[in-house]
Amino acid sequence: MKVCLVTNGLGLVETWMNQGFRDLFGDRNTTLLLTRPGQSNDVVDAIDENDLILLFRGALMGFDEQSASRVFRKAVTGSSILAMVDSSDDVMIHRSVLNDAVKVYFKIEFLNGIYSPRDLYYAHLSYLSFKHTPQLLSIPETLLVRVREKIRGFASTYIEEREFSPTNNKSISVSFLANIYESENWRQSLSLIETVKNRVQIARDLANFPAALVRLGPKHRSGFPHLQYLQLISSSLCSVSALGAGRLIQSTVRYWEIPYSGTVLVSEYPHRVTTPILREGRFVHYFRNSKELNQIVGAVLKDPDECMKAGRLARDYVTRHHSPRARAEAMVANILSL
């Protein structure tokens, strides 16, 4: 199978997905196409040359209406399969889900359940913050849309680093390396208040532990290069992962990078998810509030030898069952099952 990933930028999800499909189908059969604003000619050509097109929401939102229509018309008449990939942290669904050309719409942790008033409030603020709001389904439309069978939730995963290997030198007790999101406008700022407050509180709690490493910054990985970031996590007995933007997403890249690094994962408990996450046990622990976070980290740190054993188990399990290739295989299986 020949696959083309169409995106307007190489983000975290695009990176691991590109790794996964290249591992699955090989470099010769996997193409990463970076689009230009308003230009869809390359995408139309790719439909002729590939069996599967994975079109990211950001790339589609960069097209004008005429360019997007050309892509959809070509997908309807061509032999390739067009699938949308929506890796945004918000709960919004792009209107392309209503188009017959789109065979499946992959949404990161699609929430196919009942939204609380709090969820709807922050989702609405997030919706209003977008520049291309008309391209997205409104909140009522999202709740009432009758094409939910076309929407498939998918989990994120870690980004492989070829030069990385876990260390047995655990000089850090607990680490928390997180980003504080930069907002484009005041509405988006309001939608992220809970996320920022939560991460600041986690940082304050963990700073009380001896030999803790806590960093909050405007960039992912707190600005550390990927290899150094993984090495810091690997040097920790345990590391903490918070929910993603909007307080709804559990399966962040960081969530998977911690066990990939050979370190015990301490994660904020998800409100609701529909994609596979690690079950609570020896190498993953969940907390719901500051009290539980302090209790769990304190208990984990009491036995460093057990931490190291659990970390090795975590890495072995995640690399076997939740690798970028495993994610790619799951997406292909989902598409072929339609």
C-alpha cells in the first residue's frame, strides 16, 4: 500500500505517524506532503499516485473553498481512499466529515458520550477562538451529527528517537516537563485557563519532593531537544503527565514518552476516553487531585529498586503494543474494516 500524509506542518502527531507508516510500508511507499496555503494541486496529484491519503485537518483548513472542492471531487472519482486526521486537542469536528469523499474521520480520543455543562462551556470558547470557524461543526451540530459511524477515535503515542537508550542512573526523583500554551486570542486564553492552572498546581506539588525536576515553558518538552528530554525522563524514578489542552485529552505524546523512556508513569486520571490507555498497575498510577498526586509519588519513591524494575517493564510493554507502527497498523485496519 502507498500512503501519503498531507499536512501543513510537522507537529508531534505528524512526526510519530510518519515514523509508523514508514516502518509499516517502507520509505518508498510513504510520502509526507507539506502543503502550501491555498494550494491543492499537489494533493490532487497525490490522490492519483497513492492508495491512501491521510489529510490532516490543519492542511484542509488552509485551503480556500475552491481548492478543497477540487480535492474532494478528485477523491470521489479516484481509486484512493481519503481519510481525515484530526489531532487537535479541541472537541471540534471539521465539516469534511459530512462529505462523501471522506471515508473515515480519525479524531484523537473522540468523545462519543454526554458532555457536562463545563465541557460544553470550554468547548464553545475553543470553537469561537478559531479563525476558520465556519469550517467546523458547531457544538449542537457536533452533538447531533448523524455520521458518527464515520468518526474513529485514535490514541497518540511516543516519537521514536534512534539515538536514545534508557539509563539505570536515576538521579531525579520525580520529573514534570510540561508546556504552558500560548494563546492566539482572549477566547482561546479563557478556554485554556483550567489547563494552565492545573499544570501550575502540579508543578507546585512536585517541587516539594527532594531531587525533583520541574519545568514549565511555552514550548513542548519545556524547550529541551527531544533526545535530552527523553534522557531527563529516563533519569527519573517516576514522571508526571497532565491532561492535554481543554482538559479532555489523556493520550498526549508525553503520556507515552514516559514509559517509552523506561520510567514509571504517574498520570492525571482521564475524565473520559474512548481509545486504549494503559491500565493502572505496576508501571502506571493515576491521580485525581493534589492529595492523591502527593500520596502516589511519595509511595512510588519509597522503593527505588521496584521503580527501576517497573520502568523496564513499562518500556517493554509500550514498545511492543503501542509503538508508532502499531498505531499505523490500527488505523489501516480501521479503514479496511469499513
